[in-house]
Amino acid sequence: MSIIPMLAVHDAAAAISFYQSVFGATEANRMVTEDGKTSHAEIRVGDARFMVADEFPEHNTAAETLGGTPVILYITVEDALETVNNALAAGAAMLREVAAQPHGDLVGKIKDPFGHVWMIAEPLKTVPQKKIIQGN
């Protein structure tokens, strides 16, 4: 059994490029309509997968259309500060700076350029002080 989130966006091709650049995602497959919209794409980050599609009002609604999202995606990475900085440089907005959390992870929170919120987490260990780039 598995749960695979599907993210609806206004520009799936740009979102896929963002996830590839920031998270090192790979594209497993993509289906495109005759008018160039992505109706389905499967993206993999490590052993996790999620789907991305352009908004189709009869099927899905983009976070941007809704004015935000109630869902937060929690992703573990090797270097939370580097990943957050890469996301900021690629157009994400900082929601919470990277800091150690009581539950044992180093975590920062961003909103990607497509309206989805991500908590970027690194399992806490001895982490040297790092500087975060100020983003949008």
C-alpha cells in the first residue's frame, strides 16, 4: 500500500523543472495533451514519488486557484540548508528559516512558486552553522 500525492499547478512543465533543480527529482513519465498541458507526470525523489499535473477544472484545482493549500509536504534531504537555499534561488518563498526542531530534525519551510508548501528536513546530527540566503 502507498499514498502518492498529486500536485495540481498552473504550469506543470515549470513545476517539474523546479522539483528537478531543487530536489534532484527525476521524471518517470509524462502525458501531454494536444494543447501542450501536462495531464499526468510521475516524479521521483529518492524512493518517494508524487504526481504533477496542470490544472483541469473538471479534475483538479491548483493551489494558486485556491489561494493556498492546506497540505504540507514533508521531505527529508541530506542538507536542509542547501536545499532551502536552492529553492529560494529558484523562486520559492521562505516561510520558516531552517532550525533544529524538538522532534529531532533540522527543518525549514518554503512555499514553492506553484503554491505548494514544503517542510525541508534533515535528520538532526552534528550540523555546523550554515548561512541561509535571503529569498523572496
